Amino acid sequence: MPRSSRRRAPLAHPAAEEIDLLDVLHALSDPTRMTIVRVLRAEPERACGTFPVDVAASTLSHHFKVLRESGLIRQREEANRRLTALRGAELEQRFPGLLAAVLTSYDRTAGPTD
């Protein structure tokens, strides 16, 4: 079957009440994933290939999968693009203050986003 006629598998996102604290902390333990989250904190939604990270496309896909499956991001398909958004409100409801505390701590040591 030609690639253009294949459909991507549906994206799986955990429900807000299923987001696990240890999965979130694991996802936030990687500098590339932290860069993605920091960018999304400043922008409501962004196309996947436009993040300021220096990794191979396959590696970036893996990072998005970890973030998505942990509940930190939501992704949606639009034509031939995949758009990514931070699930900030849902995370705040599930774990009040957690994301802000982790990002503030990280920002103190990492400096500004490129």
C-alpha cells in the first residue's frame, strides 16, 4: 500500500484522572522533553517539527510519545501536520502547582528557552 494512502494510528491520550505522577516526573526528567514543555507553556499549540531541539526526527517522535502517554501533552492531526499542546489546565487540576514548580526549578538552572 502506498504511504500516502496509509492512515496513522489514532493518538492515545490518558484521561485526566488517569495521569500518573511518576509518569509525569519521568517525562520531565529529560532536557529535550523539558524544552518541548517550556515552549508549549509559552505557545498554545505548535507543529511537531518546529521545536528548537537538535535531535533526529525519530528521537523527537519518541519524546512526543513519552510526553503524550504521560499526559503532559495532547496531539492532534490536521491535514499532514501533527499539532501539539500542553495539557496545563488538566495537569493543574490533577496535581496543583506541580508543573509550575518543576518548570520554575528547571528555569533557574537551564536559562531562557531558545
